[in-house]
Amino acid sequence: LDPSCRKNRGIQHDVTGRLLCPAEFDWSDIVTRAKLRAGEENFDWLCSFHSRCFYANYNPDADQLELGYLKSALLVRVFKAMFTSPSSAKNLPNDEDDGNMPPAQLQKTSSGKKALRRNVASKVHLNNKCTSRSIAYAAVQLHFNLQTATSWAAIYGGFDYRGLYNYVVDFFDDAPGPEAKKRSKDLLDWWSK
């Protein structure tokens, strides 16, 4: 992708379209892909907060939407670029995810030398812990940057970015029942490793 031009992104582009495709749909099926791109009835990709870009290996299980959710290498890269440094994000794998690879500690230097400037994570007092809100912010930035938008909009092309942010925060903070709460806590612990 050309970082200076966003017009060829979005659902129409094969790579960004695959990453934006909701877990509920099979992007590898050419007919499904065409229906998603055409916005056909029952193929609305704008109402789902379970885009493939958020899943380990970008390969969700439509029957178990929580499995691998918010564990993609791309989401970890975005998080690290924003909250630690762009160079820390470059040290992560480029290709498909390892799915079990947690983000590295929030404050590390690549050469072992003492950092001269504080990173964003230390400035906002994350204390080597990821929060539901910091992960939600990274998720919004990732999804938005896969789109064709040239400037920020809370709703772009019908997709609600405030809704996505609130959904991810609630995924952690308002998990229904003890099993969901344990999964959410385990996921936050994974992010904070």
C-alpha cells in the first residue's frame, strides 16, 4: 500500500478488503466478496465489529467470535507504534500472526540503552499495563487506516468508529458472566505481557 495515497484502500482492495471483512463472511469465496463489495442485502460489512484485522492469523472462527479476537499481529504493531515507538513496531513479525505472541513489554529499548525520552505509554501512566481503552483506540486506528478516508470522521462510509471503540471497551469492562470476564481478564493479561 502506498502510505501517501488512501484511495485504493477499503473493501474494494483485495488486501485491505480481506482485513476489513467481518468474521461472519468467507472472503475467499469470490461470490461473497462481490456481494460484500456491492453492499448487497445480508452482506453488510459495516455493522460488524469483528473484522479479520483484529483476529490472530486474520482467520476468525465465525462460530466462536471471541477466539483469537484482538490478538492480531497488525493490531499489536499499531498499538506499539502509538504507545511505545514506531521502531518497536518494526521489530514485530511482518506476515501472518503467531496468534500466541503477546506484545512485548511496553517500555523497552532495542539496544538495551536507557531511553532518553519517555514514550506515550509512560506519559499516560500505563505502567506496563494495557487498558481496554488503549486497545480500543488502537483498534479504531487500525480499522480506520484500512479505509479510504483522508481525514478523521467518527462515522465513515457508514462504519461507526465510536461504536467500535465502545464495543472493544465493553468487551473488556462489561463482559457478561464469569466465563466472559475470565476471558477478558486473560486477554488483558496477554496484552500486558
